[in-house]
Amino acid sequence: MTSNSKIEDLDELATVLHTLQVEGEKIVHCHGVFDLLHVGHIRYFEEARAMGDVLVVTLTQDQFVNKGPNRPAFSQELRAHAIASLEAVDYVAINRWPTSVETIQLLRPDIYVKGGEFKDELDLDGAVSQEAQTIRDIGGEIRFTDDTVTFSSSNLLNRYISPFSEETIQYLATFRQQHTLDEVLDWLERIATLKPVVVGEAIIDEYVFGVGIGKSTKDPVLAVHQQSIEAYVGGSLAIANHLAGLCNQVALIAQLGENDRDESFVRQGLHPHVNPVFLTKPHSPTIHKRRIVDRYSGNKLLEIYVMNADFTTEEDEIQLCRTLENALPAHDVAVVADYGHGMLTPASIDVLCRSASFLAVNVQSNAGNHGFNPVSKYRRADYICLASYEIDIETRHRQGPVKDRIMELAERIDCSRFTVTLGKDGSIHLEREVGFTHVPALATRVHDRVGAGDAVLAVTSLLVHLGAPWDIVGFIGNAAGAHLVAELGNRVPLDRTVLSKQITALMK
């Protein structure tokens, strides 16, 4: 049997296996990512094959591999072909679901086999338990291999086929020596019990995909044939979703528009752990940021802002201040996302500076505020997270070491802790008593940079509040940013389980 003839569609495979079972054959099933086929996999398959008559291996689909933004290293087609070439394997199929639970129900094997390391390994999302229960429910059994020789695809890829620069490889090697995986994951577990409140403008991010069909006959503009539209909650809504994937409960204070409010869409887009308070900005729409995107290349051709950038009215400002004064004392961390579109006024900023027990701030410079949104309007903060160009705008300098500009900013604001994101150069962190800490970027695939800074702000705010070491703050923050840039905008918010698996893969 050739390699290609072993690769089957799942539904067709289910029919084949049923026929074999009727003929008395015992079906054994293995499932995994198998990103880099190695001797550990071969021994695992051989031991599994000896438990029955027919061995079927199913693979995790590319889109469900959650070992980091640079994974899988090999596509699902290549992984399937490699495994099908093994003599011990009779059939191979690519899974349709994130886990093998539905696959077990469809294929109905007699024995489901996991590697021996899964007996004691931390089961981050309960997948092994679910698989074990599922195989028992259909009358089968779960078994574990006895082979004591184990390897890790992540470990081998990290050390011999790493997608990272030499600087990042060296950084990760040093980081692994200084911190254990359990220590890093413990910080993620600790932030779960915090109660953050997010304050800032609600934004709906829209992506209009189309194909350029040529120059308009009457005007010197590009004509685009619209094909599809995708929309996601953004701004403070996205930050609340990121935090809800890490914490058990999250509060949100945001403004929606009086016109074109889209409240139903916004509520449907929020994580169940988010408890929102929606105020109203009169004579305004809920902010939409619409991006026209070339479907083929993914390049953004045009960005359209739908908003009223004027300050909120005095009456609504009073309501906002009252809402903040009531909410802030009940929460551990206030995460402020100030996009400069009129929600946060001098009065409400004063309440935040005065009443938040721990104030984490991001003040963004964007096309909608024309650079007139300086972070120095916050007289104090416990933690500030900015992009490097926002430091440039604040200090009116672009030349020279970024550390000098950060120190200049630190003299203007009563704040001792800063994170500055540097794009492809990673991030730099300052605590006045400690000094600077630089962490390289952990992204190797950049699909869309929208929302990455919001994800970094979300997770690092909680870690800084708890007093995590700065290299851990930067490592987890950059892993979160890498997760976001690999996706379209805020389509996939942070999740503690997924982030934990990405960190685990990086630490191997």
C-alpha cells in the first residue's frame, strides 16, 4: 500500500473501519499533531499497532494547532504524508475538530492509545480526560504506551529547526535556564483570581475584503469588487475579552453611540465573563474602523473611521465620572484604553488617577486623534504600556536610544513602571529601581498587527500588578502579542489554555 493510498477522508475512513470490525479486526487509534516526525513517534506507533490489527492515526488540523504562532512547522498534508509512509500505520486522516473527541465518536475504535507521558503530564485543558471518557462511552478502552524513551517535537524544533533569530534563540535558552515552566505557568494561574475593570472607547473593527478590478474610468482611484465582510469587537471590548480569557470575571465601562449603536452585536461579541456597563455618547455612532483589504495579498488599501471625535457632553461626563467612582474601588486593576476619540475627558481622567487602586494605562496615537492624545495628560499611573511611536510623539524626538526617551517620559509622569512595544524588535521594560529589561519578539508570522498592543496591555497589566519578574512579564506579553499578530485583528482573543500551551512549546 502506497503512502497516498493510506490517507483517507474521515467519513470514508469510518466506513472502512466499520467493515473491518465486522470482519473481526481490532481497530487501534492514535491522535496528535506530530509536527516533526521523530523516533519517539515511530516507537509509539509500533507499540500501538501491536495492541490490535489495524492502526489508524488522525492529525490535528493546521488551524487548531495551538503550540505557538510559528506552529505547525509542517502543513497538515506534509504531516499526513510522513506518517502514512510508516509501515506500522494502516490509515491516516486529518481531523475536522480541535480535539479527537468527535473523531473517536465517528471512527469508534476499539482501543485509543496515548503516550506514556500523558499519564502524569499536566492536562491543561482536560483533553485526555475527555478522550478517555469518550472511548469508554462507545465501549472501547484507553491505553498508554510503556516506552520510557520520549522525545518532544517542540523541543527538537526549538533547538534544531527554530524559526527565530539567533538573538531570540539565545534569549530563550537563557530564559529556560532561569525559569521553569511551572514557575511561568503559575503566574498565569495567579492572575485568574484578579478582578480587573476595563475603561475606554468601544470600537467595532470591520474588514471589507475585495479584489482590485482596475482604475476608475472617471477618477484616478482604484475600483475594488467587494467579496466579503468580517467584523469583530475591538478597542476596550477586545481588551475585556482578552482579560476574560485569563480571569474569572471582568468589568467593562465603555460608551456606545446614540446612533447606529450596534449594542446587540457588541454584546454577542463579548466573552461570557465580561460584565459590561454601556454608557451613551449622544449624537454619535458607535465607533467603527473599517479597513478595505485586498483579498489576494492581505494588504490594507484604505481605512475609514466612522465616529464623532468630540468630547462627550458635560451631562454624560458627570455620569461617566459617577460610574467610575462607584466601580473602581471594587476592582484590583483598572485597565484604561484611551484611543483619543472623546470618551475620556480631563474630569474622568482625574477620577481614574485619584480612585484606581492600580492604574494601568495605554494612550494611543492614531489617525483619528492626529497625535493630540498625549499620555502625559495622566498625572499618575502605576503602569504605562505604549508603542514606541507614542513615546516619540510624547517626547517630540525620534532619534537616539529609545531608553533615553523612556526616561524623559518617566520624568513627566508619576509612574515607575513602563512597557514599550518595539514591533519586530520585541519590547523594552522599565522599573526605576530595577532598570531596563529587553525581551525579543516571539512572532514569526505576522498577518495583522491590529490589536496586538491591546493584548500585551491586558496580560502585562495583571502581571505587573502581581509583581512578576520583568523578564516573565515581557515573555508572556510578547507571546500574547505573537498570538494576535498571527490572526486577523481581534478575531481570536487570548485564552489561558491556549496561551499556556504556546508558552509550554516555547519552554521545551
